Amino acid sequence: MSAPAVFDPFAPGFADDPHPHYARLRAGSPVHRHPLGFWILSGYDDVAALQRAPHSVDEKNLVHRPAWKNDPAGPGKANRPMLGLSMLDRDPPEHTRLRRLVAATFTRRAVEAWGPRIEALVDDALDRIADAGGGDVVAELAFPLPFTVVSLMLGIPVVEQARVRELSGTLVRALEPLVGAELHAQIRAANHELTQMLREIVVWKRSHPGDDLLTALLIADDDGDVLGEDELVAQIMLLYVAGHETTVNLVANGVLALARHPEQLRRLHSDPGLAAPTVEEVLRHDPPVQLMRRITVEPLLVRDEEIPAGSFVLAALAAANRDPDAFGPDAEEFRMDRPDAHRNLSFGAGVHHCLGAGLARLEARAALGRFAARFPSVTVEDLGWNGRINLRGPARLEVAVR
């Protein structure tokens, strides 16, 4: 009798393709307590229920602290990205208050107004790729598109792209499971440097206001409630980093999926109306964020297991999105016309549903739809993954196009 499957992101082959591992986990141990002290869920219904439930994202509620959550520099908000003050780490009512202050920028009407600008940025990138006969999709399209858009939305000058990309790439590794002491130190250093950069931008913006999100946050007043300086910087950092990191993966994963399925690429080339369902299938098939966390605030019964209150729970979105019980026996396959792909769990649900989901979808629709319209034939010449377990995606995707 074989031993039960245990989540092991360091298993051979996981870095290149984690999905066979997630399939074994989902089939053999859909809910289990890891030897290092956290719980992991991998079935669609279980993950969907956890997303909707009113459990916590604030680690102050941890009672059963996993071994890998013991930061050797000591606990406390000083060792947490953005001082633990961003919406990502806050529960209602603090989360509700912070989200309300930025929500107007992400309404459907406000997001759709960016459509022409996004399409122009995509076309510029595709012109460069066409002129060269190919290139690195990440460097030419997947990174600069969302980075430029979020910079424009915030009213931040598009400068120091290379350094910000390096810092944000390190910072988001705080979302990784099993963070060691050396990586903790790197995350703190990146957090400090990016925080100082944004504090300087806030000072500059106070004397250079504009019609942008950062100016709106500076003057935001919700019945006399305004953002404190640290809270302000934390929300800007979250929007700045989350506003491009996940979309980089979404666009690059989409181009890679189309290149690996040339018949579907040709179909999208012939029918631009398939861009929206293609994005939903990319989100389902290889989500830009593969794991989600919650801290239980009361005992949680999942199947026959009771997870105690105060436990750290990882929900494997990448596993749940390929659950055959939810998406049928061909759930492992990429199928751009899958009718229920929109049921993917990649942007969360409930109060913590991703605020920027509409913008990410808009950018990905423009990028993938216009890419396919320009290039009905694509060959992958080189591929390198970014080395992350959670925000997993290509760091390099060299293609030749025709």
C-alpha cells in the first residue's frame, strides 16, 4: 500500500510542471495536514467553499504556527511585506475600509476606459516582435504591458523598470510556502528598498497632483477617515506589485498555451471573439497564482477532517482548477472553448475577490487576441520558468513568429 500523497513543491519535476503532482495530491490526499504544520486543500468544492467562507488572512490569528512561518528575525509587522497593512493582509472591517477607498478606479466602466490605451501598448509590442521575427514575449509584452498600465493608473513615472521588476519579483516570494531564513532576509531588503522608493514618489506626487489613483488616495476621505502614511504606502505597493506581477504570468502562460496548441492558435486567429473564453481557460488551466492562504477563525470541517481554529490553510488553486469532478474527464487539457472555464477559482471569491480581476482580464484579452491575430504560427525556441512555487510563470519565453 503506497503512502498518502503529501504536498512537496521540491519534488523532482515540480518546477517544470507541478500539475502531475497536484493531480496525485487531489486524488490521494485532497485535505491533509502537512508534516510542517499547515493544512492543504486541493479539491474544487473544498477550495471554493474556503474562498467564500469568512476566515482570516491576518496572521495575528495564527494559533498553530507552521514551522516555516517562524521568521528567524522575529515575529511582528516589521518583518512582513508592506508592514502587514495592505488589503492583502487585512480582514473586515479594515479590509472593507481600504478596499472602498480604491474601488472606484476598478469599476467596470473605469477599467474599460483603458481599453484603447492597452490595445495601443499591445500593438507597439507586437510591432517590435514582428520586426524581429520573434523575441522574448515576457520582456517585450507580458511584463511591460501591465507594468506600464499600473504606472499610468497610479500616476507614477514609468522609470527604473528593471530595478522595480527585480524588487517586486523578490517581494512576491513572501507569498511562497516554505520560506527559509536567507529568502526572508532578501524579502525584507526588497520590501525596505521598494518602500523607500514609493515614499519618495508620494512626496513628489503631493506637489504634482493629477487625475490618477495615487492623487485620489492622497486626498481620499471616507467620512473623515483618511489613510495614514504607512497605510497609504502599503496600498500603493500592493497595487503596484500585484497590478503587474500576476498579469505577467497570465499573458505569458496564455502565449505559451497557444504556442503548444497550434490548432487553437489558428482558431483564435480566425475568430477574435474567442479571446475572452481563451483568457478564462488560461486562468483555469495554469493560474497566475497557484496557492491561496487562509487562517481559520473557527474549526473547519472538510470531508472527514476537522481543521482546528487558528490553523494555516493553503488552498491549491492550480489543483482545484483541474479537478475532473468540476470540469470533466478532460480537465487536464487546454481547451479554449471550454464552456465552464469561467468557473475557475483563480481570482478568489467573497470579500477577497481580486480587485484588479477586470483589468487583468482586459489586458490579457487584448494581448492574446491581438497576438493571435498577428501571428497564426508560433514556435517556442527557449523557455525558462521564474522559479516560484506560487506566482509561477515563465521568466523567459523566446518565440519565433510568422
